[in-house]
Amino acid sequence: MGLKEAALYLHFPFCRAKCPYCDFYSLALVPSEELLKRYLKALQKEFLLRQEEISSYRFVTFYAGGGTPSLAPIWFYEEVFGFLKTVLDFSPREITLEANPEGLNKLVLVSFREIFNRLSLGAQSLNPEGLKALGRRHQVEEVKMAFEAARTAGFENIGLDLIFAWPGQTLKELKEELEKLVSFGPEHISCYELTLEEGTPFYQAARKGKILLPAEEDVVSMHELIHSFLVAKGYEHYEISNFARPGFRCRHNLFYWEARPYLGLGPGAASFFGKKRYKNLEDLSLYLKNLEEGKPPPREEEILSQEVRFREAVILGLRLLKGIKLESLVKRFGINPLEYYGETLEKLLKEGLLEISGENLRLTGRGRLLANVVFRELV
Ligand code: SF4
């Protein structure tokens, strides 16, 4: 029997400093060689402990995310890849490195290019005020330099990430940032609205009235501007926050949105295999300790019922602009979404937040702006 396709994620839990809006799991430290070697061994052990359950899968994408994976020296990834190639038939098509612009130069990028064929560069803002407001440590000029160095190093698939609706941002400033962003010519663009995540310094500051985000109607206009501007520039808007040149959609992230299997290694990483979902605890010390003692990392495990998997597949699938094929839901879960959601779905269709287009159920343009409202109804 042929192997099923899956995605492989490696979490790199270190950053030079914590950004005040970020709730991803990472420690504010540049790891020593000794710590990196310990982490590498632990990752290898975690993989070996999981090997049996993933024996029927073939990894077609690899994604080093974080944290700041570009902080790691190249030998770290050479070891990771060397190891994976000895324990399985490993030749993923898409191999992504998440990177921050600071510290990237041609020399470093040439060595990363030996392993990775896709770079996801965290520009976050192309306005000095925006970078300052977001508490980022790099300058606009560094984004440009890193992008150009990546091209010279041979990266033909580069994604740029942008955060919008930062405190004080105007529509005019967003337009200028988009113009600058597009002028670099990235293959992929992610635009995330700044959200206040509980437990972050931004969340606290907003509660105390120390930062003020743009008004709701301005944020709506920002979403509309991003869509119309990038589509007019030839980017396909394929997921709520993601745009790509034809042929450059992020294959790895499509595994998440299409509720297909993935394995995540490292503290805080999640895995999903059909009926099971795991999430390793966000604790590097415990992660290292357990694996050094030959035990699996501490994690939360969930066996998902057919119904829960169905609802999750609907919500994740609706993130994609093409939506989700109704027939495929019936085939996969034996549940007809029209019957299952009944009046709720009818209401969302009537309100113009969802539509049926051909064989697919999808969000309308207005539905995308109110996606959270729709998801709350369907969850
Ligand atoms: S660099 Fe990225 S992962 Fe690290 S704290 Fe900032 S936003 Fe979070």
C-alpha cells in the first residue's frame, strides 16, 4: 500500500528577544552550541519515539518555525536532515525556513539554501514607525537587504509576512507598505491583523489604555485594501491571511487548513493524525528532561470524535477562499453539512456571510471580514 502524505514541522523555541504582541512559545535567548546539541538529540529521540505511528506516512513538506529558526547555525539543520534521511525515505518537496531579517546576509543565506528551498521572512512592517510600534528589533532597510541577499543566494520562493492594524497605523500608511512590499517581488505574502493575545505585554498595555489600535471600521477598510491591492498586483488570495503568485501557495500550511496529517516536533508543537491530536507542553526544560530520560515529551492528547473532526474540517476549510467541497465532507465523515448545520447554515447563507459556489461552501467577501462570527456559529 502506498504511503499517505504528511507534513513535518520542527519548532525552534528561541528568539533574540520577545516581541510584545507575540504568544508563540519561545525563550528570549540565543542558544549556546551545547544547548543546541542537547535540543537536537531530544528532537531525534522524539522522532524515534513517534516512528511507529508515522510509519504509514511520507513527509512531503518540512517547515522550521518558531521562535526564530534562522538563529540556528547551518550545522543544526544539516544534522536534522542527515538524521531524517537515515531513519526514513525523506525528500520533501517544499522545505521552509522561517527567518527574521536581522543577522541575515548572503553568506548565511547561501548555506541555508543548501537545505531549504523556501524562505518565509518576517518583515512585519515596512514603516519605521510600524516596526517601532510592534517592538521589532530590525530596520526597514534590513528587510530589503535580507530579501535581496536571499534572491542572490538562490531562493526562488520567498514569502514576506506583514502585520497590519498596528497602533496608530493609517490606511495611507498601509497602502505605502503594500507598495513597498510588492516592489520586492515576493512569491508569497501573509498579512496578519494585529490581535491582542492574552498574557502578552500588548494585551496588558491595551487594557490599561496605553496602546490604542485602529478603529474597527478602519480595520475593515484595511482588509479590503489588502485584498484589492494584492489581487490587482497578480496575487491569488487563497486563504484569509495569505496571498501567492500562481504556483506558490504554501503547501505546508495547506496541510493544516485541509485538516491533513502533520507531525510537530519540539516543545509547543502540535501533531494531527486522523483521529488523534497531540500538543507538546510549552516547556523546553521538561521537554529536554523527559527525552533525556527516554520518555516522551509531556503533552496533551485528544482522541477526536468523528463529529469534532467534521466541525474542525469545516472551519479550517472555510479559511480557504475556494471553501470546502460539500461532497468531500459527506465522503470523509458521513455527515451532510447542510443537514447537520440546518437553520444555522441557512441563516449564515441568508445574511450573505456564506455562499454555495458550484460544489463548494465558502465565505463571501463580507464573511471573510466577519470570519470569527461565522466560525463561532459553526464550531
Ligand atoms: S521573533 Fe517571532 S516568534 Fe520571536 S517573539 Fe518575535 S514574533 Fe514571536
